[in-house]
Amino acid sequence: MKAKKYKDVRNVNLEAIPISIPQLHSFWSTEGGFVRGSSVFCTGTSGGGKTSLAFWLQQILPFDTYFYSREMLAGVVKKQMKRFNHNNESAYIADRTIVATFDEFIKEIYELKPQLVILDSIQVIMDEDLCEMSEFKAALYVINKIRTWSEDTKGTAIVIGQLNKEGEFAGSAKIKFMFDAHLQLTYLEKTDERTMKWSKNRFGKKQTLYYLLNGPDIDLFDEDQWLAAREKLTLTKVVNRTITSYTSLLKRNSPNYSNFKKEYAKQMEVHVNKGLTGILLTVKAIELIQQLIVKFDLKAY
């Protein structure tokens, strides 16, 4: 008999790649960080920030990462992500004009051996590269190639999947179960909340993180931290609404009103590009409005 008793089976120690962000480090796995040789399926609602999360991870991680963007051209990704820094020399990106096919992409990541690979998205690969196969066989081909690469190189793979208009995964439900973990990104417009949570994670707990796409960074919060942060965010929103209401009272037929709007927008863009957010940005807005009202001699109704 080849089967063993449990007492004779040796434990497998999972190796993990540390993440410098504490909340994300403990969220990703019980070992802490990305589990080597694992594959993660990631889906998200509109506004959930799938591309933002992928790009941000590439900028904060100190090792080679590779983003294969088949949803958007590399130049479009860079433009959309201009609020982030683009200075990480270890971050690589390719689109269909750089690496034309999925098979070519697999060959390239075997050569480069990045520790993190992100593919966006599995549906585009299936539709454009594997259209002669059935949906399930095409998905199986992509997933097997990715999983084999992860196991061979001890890298971590994140594969992004599209959702349909109803917010459901636009593909076979079986696909989600072929990965080690399934990460869901959700944007709730009514409450202006973004969350990431595990619907499945072989290497960690089913936790939830709240996050803000905050200028040049992504801020992460656990449940308790988010409740505290919401209080501050609520104050900022109230003040911002007051500012909007006040500026709406300015006489728009004033010859200097259009100059006021242009100057305000120009200087606020400077503050945003410097990374100011939240209450600090609001304070700058109040100071700027006061200065420009005097400069352009504007009066309220």
C-alpha cells in the first residue's frame, strides 16, 4: 500500500514573498505576503479599481513584476495611472502590440522570472487567441499555463476576469475554482466605498479590506480603521459641499468670473498633482477661493 498515515506525512512550509504594506501583508495569506507558486483570480465591479490595484502593486514592490495588459494598450494604462509614480525600474508592462499572443507572454515570463505576474484579462485572451476552442477548454488552457509557470518558478500570478452588467463573472463558474484564491473588488456608489475580499483563499482567511484610491497611493483600512476614517471623510464632504454652495452664490455675470474659474482649476490641479488629498486639499481650496475672490473683485448675490 502506498498511502501514508498522517503521522508519517511531513508538513509543507509555504514560502511567502513579504509585502511592505502591513494591512495587505496579513490580508493576503496567513503566512504573510504572496504565497510562492500560487495563482489568484481577481474580479471587480465597475469602479472597483482592478487596473489601479495592479499598477499600484507594481510601483510598491521591490522585485520584478510583469503586467500583461490585453484590455488596454500600455500607453493608455500609463496615462490613466499618471497619479501614481512610474519610477520603479522593476515594473514591466506589455500589451498586444509588444507581446502579441498569450503563448509568447508565457515564454517571456519564463525568461524574465518575475515574482509577480498580472494578466488582464482572461476573457480577452480566450476571445482573441483561443477562439477556435470552446470557452471551457480555452480557460483551462490559460489557467494550466499560468499555474504551471507559478509552480515552476515559485512566482505569484494574478489573473483578472471581467464581470457582466449584472455584476456576475462573465464566464464559466468552474473557472473560479481552478485558482488557489478568488479576490473580489467592489465599488458601492451609494456609500462611495471600495472593498476587497476573499470569496476563497486556500492560504488565508476570508477577510475584507476597505481602500481609497487616494492620489498617488492606495490607502487600506480594516473594519475598525475604516469606521474611524469614515468620520473624517464625512467632515471633508460636508466642508466641500459648503464650498460648492458658496461659490455658486458668486455673481456669474461678473466679467472676472470666468477668469476666477480658470485660475481656481489651474491652481487646484497643482495641489492635486503634489499629492494633497482629504482635509488638506479642502483647506487649500478655501484659502485659494478667498484669495481669488479678492484678486478678481467678485461679489456674492
